Amino acid sequence: MKLETLHHSLAHILAYAIQELYPETKFGIGPAIENGFYYDFDLKRSLAPEDLPKIEEKMREIIKRNFPFKKKKLHRSDLCRLFKGQPYKLELINELKEEKLSIYESGDFVDLCAGPHIKSTKEIPVDSFKLTKIAGAYWRGSERNPMLTRVYGVAFETEKELKNHLLLQEEAEKRDHRVLGKILDLFSFDEEVGTGLPLWHPKGVILRKIIVDFLDKELTAQGYRQILTPHIGKLDLWKTSGHWDLYRENMYSPIKIDEEEYMLKPMNCPFHVKIYKSKIRSYRELPLYFAEMGTVYRYEKSGVLHGLTRVRGFTQDDAHIFCEPSQLSKEITKLLKTSFKILKTFGFKDYDIYLSTRPEKYAGTLKGWGKATNSLKYVLKTLKLKYQSDIGGGVFYGPKIDIKIKDSLGRPWQCTTIQIDFNLPERFNLNYIDKRGKKKKPLMIHRALLGSLERFIGVLLEHYAGLLPLWLAPVQVWIIPVGKRHIKYANYVNSQLTTYNLRTEVKDENETVSKKVREGEMQKIPYILVVGDKEIKTKSVRVRSKNKDLGEMKLDEFIKRGIIEVEKRKA
């Protein structure tokens, strides 16, 4: 039995249970999804999490009745009579072109469905599934349509697999970056500001700066030149680039300024192209590297927004490389090697590589797409990298290599992307003067090593459960004096640590030491130093790290430990 078939069949059984419990329900759709299923319902009453066990019990009762799944094909007119009073099913029937459509019957429940399904409910282990949550979902994903109630479930072939999955989900909830962001005072969201628009607090800005400074140092060593571009551009720019025709669903509506239309930028690339074109370029300048921490704005439906990992305004570690065709393979190779090195520094050693090919909506010629795709394949093969094909997953201007990092729970996250673009140089008529003094068209590589800073920080927080490596922690050390007479020494320790650029805070509030220690551990401070009479006498500190007492340590010894840990960027 295929797991997907099991999931699809359980979606039907969920709908059957809802039909028996709430007979006046109108039914939407119920597909199989990764690790489970869902079904959308138009209910007379609201469902709450407390209702899920009752629905589960009804599903188990239905499974034990041992109903077969029977497939039938009916004429459209018969289907319309069968689903009378079910407006969502009738809408689907009216849109489908076939004269005969299939339904599946299981007991008293009938659904419009192409299948496949299991033969009988007896094939389902009654303890291998669980309903997990209730959410709102617009019918067919459109905000113009009614809001339905979506019930989600997970299912596996065995009870053991289900328990393992639920434990993983429990751990994931503990690591939720939205919760950690609040505890660590890194960022927040405010409805009055707007959904999907994060507000970065001082500690969050420190974390961003640490990451950006690290990248700047790496990129400067490789010859990148930093540039800065506006947040808006005239509509004509986006028409020339092809975004207006091929990427419009991800863009916001035009803004009128002095009778001209402008757009919030969804990408930085047209601006980088304009800087390239601002003067005559020689082959001696190529490859030319332009980098920008550029903030972009993309339309996302409110239902898919999720903390920092899915936002409407975000900053990319964006760069564009302009090169001669003969330099392309070398540059792609260098980018992949740099990506692996940087990801490893942040503690990500496991990843999947995808080669994403031409989408349905694309610019350029099939010949150009073929050449670009083959160039990427050649580099992957030369480096002996295993990869999967994502058919149709490329961007409209060219194919790409995507690297999906795996966090400590094994969950994949889109991160690095390397894209070949032969379209924008053509559309903007870019040239360089070759060795013979002739005009030639450069190739363009789009690349983001970390992707969006927002998403990357969200993933970092979940990967480390908030306890960031010392080099990344916005506050690295708390110094806690036992009493008022120890504050002077605490300040001395602080001055010594800050001399070596360690980020510290003296916690001299009128609270107990144990309360301050608990608060420091809650805030995931890497090192908590307690100082009292003994530590003053011996010029030492009592060290706690990761909820463990590491004992007394000479101040000089601790400083040396901290410096080494930061320099090695130990994850």
C-alpha cells in the first residue's frame, strides 16, 4: 500500500466522520499531503481543538466497520443530482470537461474523486493516524471565496512511526523561532504595521550585523563590490526586465508618483544590470561581482505567512556576477564551493541539491535554456555532487541550482540558489568589449548564499533551539554579582571581556542569583558568570554554560576560552 493512497483514503474517512457528527456540513476537497491529509468543510458550527479526539474516535469506529472503497463513473447530470445541496462539489463538476466523472463510495459517504484508494478500511491500522490541527482556509485559496474549516491529520503505516513523528513535532514546537524570537527579544510582528513585516529589536539587529559582517569579509576577499539600490523603480523597468509579464502575481500594485507608476522591487537584479550598463565594460573587468544586502517585497497570501520563514519584506544576501561565457563553469564551481564552506561555518553539514529546469512561463529561447541547463549539469557532474531534478522549478529567466539545508531535526529549508540568466543581458542590451575590440554579450549569474536573512535567522534559531554558537550570540556573557559589594568586580570582569570584543552584560538588578541564572538560561545566554568573595580573591569566575556548572575558572583562562571559541566559530 502506497502511503499517499493511505493518506487520501483517510481524508475520505475524516469527511465520513464529519458527515455523521455534523450532518449539515458542506464539503470542499480532501487531498493527501506530505505525512498526512486534510479536508475542507463548511460547517454550521466552529470546531475547536477539543473536538479532534471525538472526530478521531468516530473515524476509528468507521474503520472498524470494514467498508470497501467502490469506484463508479457517472454522467454529469447524475452527479449534479447526487451532490444537490453541495455547492463546492457542484462547482468542481461544472468546471470539469469530461462527460463521465468518477466517484468513490465508502459506506454512506460518497465523494467526487479520481482516486486511487485502498480496497477496504480494514487495511488501515487504527492507531497509525492522528488529527493534528484546525485552520481556516479560503475555498480554492482565493480571498474572494468563503472561509472554510480545514482539519489536518498525519498518518503512517505503523503506530511506532506515528509516535516518532509526533515526538519530532513536539520538539519542533519547542524550537519554534517565533516563540524563541520573543523570549530572546530579537524581533516582533505588529498587526498595525502589517502582516509579514518583521520589526527587528536591538539584539536582532546585532545578530543580523554579525551575519552580514561575516559575509562581507568573505565576499570582499573574493573580489565582490558592494552596491546599494532603491526600494522602488519605475514600472517601465519591470516591463523591460520581464517581471511585469512573467512575475506579476508576486508583485504589489503600482504606486503613482508625479503621474508616473513605480513598483516596490521584488528583486534587485534590474538595478544591478543598470549599474553594469552605466559605463562601457571591458573583458578585463570580467568577471564582475556586484553584491547587495537588498531588501525586496513580494506578495504572499496571508495564509502562507509564517514568522520569519515566510514574510512579505525580506533582505537577501544578493549578488550578480557578469562574466564571459567561457568563465561560466568556473564561476558556478566557485559559488558552490563557497556555499558549502559558508553553510558549514553556520553548522549546516547536511543538504539536498536540486537542479531546477524551465518553468511553463519563461523568457528566452529553448536553445538558450538548453545551454544554460547543460552548464549547470556539467558543474554538478564535475564536482561529483548528487542532485535531484526539480522539473519546471526554474525562474522565468533561467535554470538554477538550489541547496536545501537540513536542520538538526532533519527538516529541509531552501537556502542557497545559483541561477544562470541569459535573458536580462539580452533585454537590457548589455555588452562588453572583448580582446578583439568587438561587442559581446555577457552572461549573468544570480546568486544568494543564505537566501533571505529573515528565513535564515529563523532556521538558525530552530536548528540550535535558540542556543546560538558563541560567535553568533547577540549577548555572549552575563556577569552576575552575588551581592552589592561584588558589583565593582563584576564591572571589572566586564571591562576585561569587552576589551576582547566579547558582548557582555552585568546583571546587577536587585534579584536573587538563582533567579538571574534561570532567566539567563531561559534567554539562551551561552555563558553565565557568577562572582562573589571567593572569585574576587582568586581573580576568577564561576562559569555556567548550557545549564551546566563548569566550576571556577581563572578570568584569564575564561577570556582565552571565549576568544578561541569565537575565532574557531565552533558550532
